[in-house]
Amino acid sequence: MDEELRSLTERLRRESGGTPAFERLVATDDPDALAAVLTEPGQPLWARELAAFRLGLAGDQRAFESLVLLLNHRDPPRCASAAHALARLGDPRTARAAAALATNELRVAYALHPVRLLVDLRAPEAVPALITTLRRRLRPHDPYRRVALACVDGLGALGDDRARPVLNEALAHPALAEAAVRALGRIPAQR
């Protein structure tokens, strides 16, 4: 069993109280039954999350909207599981959605997992979105250092020369300087 699926299953078993409905969702191999959970009114959040996650791992595009909503949830474990499933879903809309969430200044408190997902996807949207998000985090007294650090690390992992200016700016921020040095070291030298 996928480690992320095991972790999600344990978390949602506790959240659901281990009900028979939960056990049915865990056991079913019917993608239509899982997809129905996403559209039926009155379904609890744990059921929607489990169904969307399992469909996402299976590459079923019907999970996309639910996973994007979960990627922007206030609960970090839900965001992490949604990012994991979206990375495996293979939906071409995923990078655009993650970039929109990562750069949404009104939801920056929940941008950590969209930033990490963009790095995992290595999509064309990733570098511009991470640059935008990091630049906004370089303001004095910004409370979202974990998001800024994820952007710095991600830009280093992506190794794109367009990140040099913002990474050089990050050198002036003590909480980011060491990571910025490492990230700049990962970008191939210009010729």
C-alpha cells in the first residue's frame, strides 16, 4: 500500500469513527461508486477526501475539482494528501490550478502544498508562480516564512536561471539566506 494512502486511511478512519460506510469506501474497487461520493449531497468531508484521493491515484479525472479544493484546505494533512493525489492524477489543469493557489495572496497561509506540488510537477507554470510568491514573501515582517522557504528550495530544485534575481534578493533575509545560497548553487552557470 502507498505510504500516503496508508496515512490517509488511518487519519480518516479516526475521523469517520471507522463506520461501515468508511470501510466500504476503503474496500471498493468501483470507480463509479467513488465518483458518486463526490457528487452526492450530504457526504461528509472524510468520505469526499477518501474518494477523491483514491480516484486521483487511479488517474480518474473526476477527482480533479475535489482534489483542488482539498489542496487549498485549512487542514495541512488534507492539503498534503490532495497534492500527492494531484501529482499522480495526470490532469493537464493541475499546474495551472496549483499556480493560481500558490499566488493567491488572500490564501497565502495555505500556499505551502501548492508550491511543493508545482515543484513536483516541473510544469512551465512552476517557476513564474514560485518567483511571484517568493517576491511577495520578501517584505519586512512577512509571517509566511515556511512558504518562502519552500519557494527558495523549489526554485533551486527547478534550476531555472529566471530565479536568480529573486534568490539574490532572498540572500538579504536571514531566515532564507542559507537556503538561497544552496538554491543558487543548483542553478547551472550561465555561458
